[in-house]
Amino acid sequence: MQRKHRIRRALGVLTSTAVLVALTACSGAGGAPTSPTPSAKLSGTLNVWVRAAGDSAQAYQKIFDKFTAKTGVKINIFSTLTDFETKLNAAAAGHKLPDVVVDDAAQQGNFESQGIIRPIDRKSVVGGNNLTDAAWKSAQDSSGQYLAVPFSAQANLLFIRTDWLQKLGLQVPKTWDQLVKVAKAFTTEDPDGNGQNDTFGLAIPGSTTRGYVSWNWSTYLWQNGGDYISQKNGKVTPTINSAKAVAAAKWYEDLFCTDKVVQPGALNAVSADSNKAWQTGVAGMYLTGPYAIATSDATPIKGKYTVVAPPAGPDGSSVLAEGTNIYMMAGSKQEQASQALAEYMITAEAQKIGMVGVPTASIVRLPVNSKVDAKAVYQDDPRWEVAQQVYKTSAHYEPVALPQWQEMRQAASDTLNKVISTCGDPKAALDELNNTYKSLLAQK
């Protein structure tokens, strides 16, 4: 706690400095930041941090190289998946923030509470009118101001081994009961035909790291009619211990404790581990984002699986939706070049590079630019048509605008991981979590 307070004090100093910088850069009575015109001469170097690694980092580099060729602005890129936000906090405390950060939309409330990002004037963003309203909405805070420029969107899909279904004479599941039935068959009926008891129904990233298990469970929470919070008339109330939330937690726990259809070690698995379980034939179903299409097609299971809309629950078909945002960092002396980079990243050209520029890395999962059709970009791949349709009809975002959301998601993950690991009482665990939420929401 003492360390957190020291960081927040440092960030407070940073925020004050940022306000002065922002005011200096503003023009007009309304105080809106100026927007570079197409003829504006840009120069210098931008320090850009992206949460990415490997092929994904290469895809970002392709976009940045195009931007440099068009504008002359050089990009110093720093990319990592390991402790990205921790490193960013350290940079903030040392007053060494980059100019631009590309990170999950789920970090938005956290960044705002720390005072390390600048608000965005949506109307000043060249090309911003081409972005979908849903994407822009995910970049708003509770007061309605915009805190980022959206770059990518997605909703989770169910990846499923079609060869295993065919071997066992099963159909694609469309309800929770059918999902469990298929998961049990994949676990007990040797779907890969190797004569060994070495397959499982579901790959799940159940680790508490970055809130993975809550991230995976959230779809089932919403599909059963539960939610983390309720927001009415500007008031936020925790609802994580409602009867429907408890029932969703019990059903999810049963996958591990009663049905035993989840890959071994799931409660310690981050996404890299669950990806491996799916891609190596350990598990036959995987609820994850459409970015896994590119990585899965680069493995031996290519042509042996498909993607479908996740089975509907008792209360609907809501599916976790997420985004990737471009954040303008407080205190940057390169505001004009930073906005120009964001404006290029949302062009049709850059969005397409982010989709297929590196075949094994889809850093733009679904385009936020409404003039880009994912199915067409992917050469009429029907899987991307499914991805677009699921996002359009079933997308459900986490409450990312809440400043406390990262702590709340982490608390949910800690709670779920603990209750599942002990096959304990979900009602008691969620009652305690609800009290934790009350305390977090009371913080200013």
C-alpha cells in the first residue's frame, strides 16, 4: 500500500504538469486540442509503447513504418507482454512516460485515475467519423468524455474441433447443457483416436494473473443474467453476489470440480498456456478472441476446427467484448504528431495492415473503421463473418470506465480461483467479494 501511495503522489505531480502542457497546446475558447491538417509538417520522434510481443510487435512495426514514410516522424517502439502496466507505472513515477501507449481498453479507468492520459476531442480526430459508435463508446468515461482513440474491437468466440465432433457423432453446442455434453465426450471418449486418456473438453486460462479467470467467466456471468455491478442514475452498486451470479459461478466451478472437463493446470494457466492446450490437441473447445484464428492456423490443427457463436445461456447470448485503444499520454511534447499517428492507425490502410500485414498476428481483430469489411479483407473467410456478427449482436463490454475496474476484476479473479481450487462455496465467496466491491467503489 505504501508503494501504491508513493506512485500516486508521483502521478499527482505528473498530472499537474500535464495540465499545464495541455493548456499550452490548446486553442480556441472551447479549449479543444488542435488537430493536424493533412498539410501540416510533422517532425521528430515519438516514443510509443505497445502491449505486444513476437509477431504482433512486428505487425505494429509495419504500421509505424508506413506512418514514418508518410510523415517523416520516427517511431521508437517498446513492446512487451510481461508486466506491461507495471513498467508503465514505473515510467510514470519517474516522469518518463512515452508519448503514446497502445493497450487494452480495460486499462482505461485505471489510466484515468492515475492521471497519465489526456482526454480526446472526438470531433478533432481526422477520420474519427468513420469509426463505429460502439468503438467510440468503449473509449468514454462515466462523464462522457473520450479518453482514447479506438484501434481494434472483438468479441469472444467458441473455437471447436470439428474433426472430434465428427468422430463422436456430435453437433456444435448451442446451449450450456449441450456445451457440457460435448465437453464430457471430448474428455472421456478418445476423440483423437490415439487410445489414450489425454484429451479434455475445454481450454481455460484460470490464472489470477491479469484477471484471466474473471475474464473467461464473465461471458457465463452475463449469459445467466448476472453482472459485476449495476449502474443507475449515476450510482454504481455491486451485484456480484446476486442469485444469478452465484448460479453462474457454481456452474463454472462444476466444469472443474464435478464434470472435470478442463485441461490440467488450468487454474495456473495464462493465455499462452491455454493457447497451447488448444493448439496441441489437449482441449477440444476454447472460448477466446478471434485473434486466435491466425495463431491456430499456424499450427497442425489448421483445417480441423471452426469458430461459432458461444452457446447461449439461460438468460441470453451476451459475450465478452474487448478493444484495443490508442492512449495519448499526459505531458507529451509531441501532441500533434501523437494525434497524427492515431489518425493514421484508424485509416482503412492501417487497419488492413493490422489484420493481415503479418499473417500470424491479427492486432486489429475486428476493424473499428466502418469502411473496412473483415470478411472481405480475410478473402471471404466465413469465420470472420461469424466474428463480425457475434460482435454486432452479442458484444458486452466490462465496465472499463470505472477507475476501480482493474482492482475489481483482479478481486473477482482471486475469488473465483480460490473457490474453484477448493471446490468451495460460491455463495460465501461472492458475498465476500461483494463487500470488497463496496469498499473499492467507496474510494475516490
